[in-house]
Amino acid sequence: MALVFYYLMFAVALVTVVVYAFIFHKHFDTNLTIIAVLVPIINLGFVVMAKATVVQEALIGLRITYIGGCYLLVAVMFLIFNICGIKLNPWLRVLILLISTGVYATTLTIGYNDLFYKGLPTLDTYGGASYLANRHYGPMHTVFYAMVIVYYLITFGAIIYCFIKKKQVPLTILVMIIVSVSIAVFGFFGSKIFSNKLEILPATYNLGLILYIIIASRLRLYNASDSVVDALVEKGDTGFISFDVKMRYLDSNLTAKEMFPELNELVVDHKSNNKWINDNFPRWVEEYKNDNSHDKFYVEHNDKTYLVRVGKLTLGRFFSHGYQFLVTDDTKNQEYIKLITNYNTQLEEEVVEKTKHIIEMQDQLVLGMATMVEGRDNSTGGHIKRTSDAIRIIVEEIKKQGLFNLSDSFCNKLIKAAPMHDLGKITVDDQILRKPGKFTPEEYEIMKTHAPEGARIVSRILEGFDDQELKSIAVNVAHYHHEKYNGLGYPDKLAGEQIPVEARIMALADVYDALISKRVYKEKFSFEQANEIILSEMGKQFDPRLEKIYLACRDKLEEYYSSVDC
């Protein structure tokens, strides 16, 4: 009767494995497959032991059955950890397997030394089946029991933790896990308590396997992502194509073949001979290998625009076996983007045109105000235009020589700001501003206020401008163009680098124009006289670094001033 039991349990194990193979799904946990493989092997060990006619034959079966305690329990523990969503460090997994392997290795010494069993057990029969009697356990058997108890405690600890913390694991699944583990505990320790003649472990292993298969099948119902992925792969809108690391074709789904009919020509495990595929897929892979963030590509094919995503084809956690291509039809999206882009381009062109018109109006307004101020000052006719042109000549030479490392934008805005440098004169009384002779000390102090007042006025005029750089340059030019490099200028007696570079450049153009031009209080100086004065003031009134700039553009300045009325 006992022998029939072992045969029956072995047959049940085989049938269960066949059922498992029939319902197997790629999303099943790997540990479940390990359990499904080990259970029939362990049952076979019990059959071998029950059919043995001598002790050594029974020991062979016994060694096989110990796989259950050393490895089957580990697979169960790992399976439950995964079901409960508890992450276990890979190195801890390796350590557990090494411990189990070390303990199992000592079971292979049974009959050869006293490490696991002391001496040889005797062979007896019960119900037509052989069993090993008079077993005397060695020290490693105690270690084996301790290991099994620890594994069970860890497993139950994971279940309790899952029950308390992991709300996403269904209660029915938790109940089945508790039942399966409890049956295993009873099977392992109960048979030792009640009888050594008939092992009930084969039945508990089979029942546990059946429960784990039910659990795995039920879990698939709760895993929406797996169901969605399966549906997409089967008949979705996404094409899947895979190549190995040597760009040999592996597989593609029907959607991909409809998108790229060239795939129908390819032979599995062979490189492509199709020019279109060879022109695109290897190129995408190379760009992806050079920069993993560059994993999206657009390709136009057969009047369609496709988005191709490249990723590694991995089997397991650590090793890449090739490349996976996910293809979606992006035609409508790209057409919409083109439509929006064209519309935006048209809007941008209109905005640029209107902005240009507004800027021109603003420039005319500023120039008009500057001209109005100039009209009140009978000593500076044409000064605004001439200084603006002089600034342009000087700035072009500064850019050419790379002095002060000024950007093109800065230089252009300095030229634009030049006409605003004397706007502050609008606040000076006409009796002073239009005085034909030299100023008294009191009048000169009043005249000097045109610099800070000019800065205030320019700031107010440009208050609504978006271009803050232009505003800053224009304010500085108006405020500080009468400062001197040696600190003896006005209004703030700044010196050296304290004076903004735009004001230092403006000062040179302003003074040069004043020297060359006729004023009510003086005749205009000759170019030679002006040149001597300018050079003598380098390092005093002017930044000494401007000397080589001035000398380089002196001929252009003289040529310009020879052509205008000053």
C-alpha cells in the first residue's frame, strides 16, 4: 500500500507539471518553474527509496529527497518574496543559495562519514515499501534542520509583512500562500513526529505545487500591465522587431511586418540582404550605442512617418542579447506638428515685423527727443548725429581688435544709445544752456546736473522696453560720459574700471566731436590739434587702452569729419 502511495504521488507530480507546461505563460515567476521541476524529481527520490532492495540504493533516493529541504524551500521563499513585492538584494540571494548548496553537499556524504548521518541506517519495509530505519543524525543534520526552520520563519515573516503593509496583494492570494506554506511545514515536521515509516512529504509537495500554480494564474488577473502588453503584442498598433547583437534577424510581430513589408524577406538567425533595412536598423543601433538617451528615430516609409524606439533585448537582469525595436505610426502626429510649426512660423514672422516697426517708432521717438534738446542748445548743432557716427567708427575698431571682449549685441546697442547721452540738457534753464560765453562756476554746477538728470530721463523713457541691456547701456552713457579715468570728472568722480565701459567709449567720441566742432565759445580745432589733445588725455580723461583704438581709426574719423558740417 505504501509503495502505491509513492507511485501515485510521483504520477500526480508528473501530471501537475504537464498541466503547468500547458498553461505556462512567460509572465510566470521563474521560481514557480523551478518548483514545478523539483517536485517530480523529489517524488522520484521517494520512489527510488521505496523500491530499494539494499541500503545504498535507498541512500541514493534519500539524497534526492533532501533537494526539497535545501532548494525547494528556497524557491518557495523567493516566490513568496516576489509575490509580496519584497525586494531582496541579489547578493543575499546568492548567499542563501551558497548556504543551501553547502548543506546539500554534506547530504552526499551519507554512508561515507558521520558528518550528516552517524553510521549506516538499516533497510526495513512497511506496506510493501522500503524505508530507512535506525537513523542516527550527525552535526550537519542539526544544521540542516536549523536552516529549514530559518527558511520557514523568513517565509512566514514575509507573509505577515505582506498582510500588514502590502495592500496591493489580494487577500485570497495571501490565504492560499499561508495554507500552502502551513501544509509544507506540517509535511516536513509532522511525518517525523507521527511516523518514520511513511513519508507524507510527497503529498504536501504536490499539494503545494498545485496551490502555487493556482496562485500564479490568479496573479495574472491582477496584473493589468501584463494583460495590456499581451494585447498590444498580439494585435495592437505597435510593431515589435528584434535583432541579436550581430544584427541577425530574430523575430517581429504582424503589425511590424505590415508597417515594414521588407521584414517578410528576412530569414531568422541571418543578416538582412535588404538595402532599406541595412541602411536604417544598424544606423539606429550605432547611434543608440553611442548615446543611450538617443533612442527615438523618425523614418518616412511608404507614405507614412514612423516613430522607432530602440532598446536592449535582455533575457534576465544582466545580459543583453540584442536590440528591440518598437515601431508606432506617427504620421498624423507629424502632420499636425508640421501644421502647427507652419502656423507658428507665420505668427513669428508677423511678430518680428510688428516688433521691428515698434522698435523703429521707439528709435524715432528717442531721436526726436534728442534732436529737440539739441535745438535748444545753440552750441551743439549736429552733435548728436556726429557723435553717433563717431561711436560707430570707434566701436567697429574695438570689435576688430577684440578690446574689452564686447559682444555684437552690446556694440549695436551702444551705437543705438549714443543719441541719448545728452537728453539731460532738457532740464537745464535756457539762459544757461544757450549762454554764448563761458559758464560761471555756479552755472557750470547747474550744467553738470544734465548727466544724472539725463540718466533719470532715459530710464523713464525706456521703462517699458523689453530690452533691459539697451536700457542699462543708455542710462550709463547718459550718466557717466563726463567721468574721467583719473577720477576728476563728474557727476560722481568715478575712476578707472568704476566707469562703465560704454561711458568710457562715449566720452572719447563726445570730446573728439567737441574739439573738431565750432562752438559759440571757441573755433573748431584742426585735426592735428585735436589729435594732440586726445593723446595727451589718454590715462587722464580717457581709458589708456583706447589709445590704440583711436590711432587705428583716426584716419576714418578725420575722413568722416571732413565730409560733414561741424
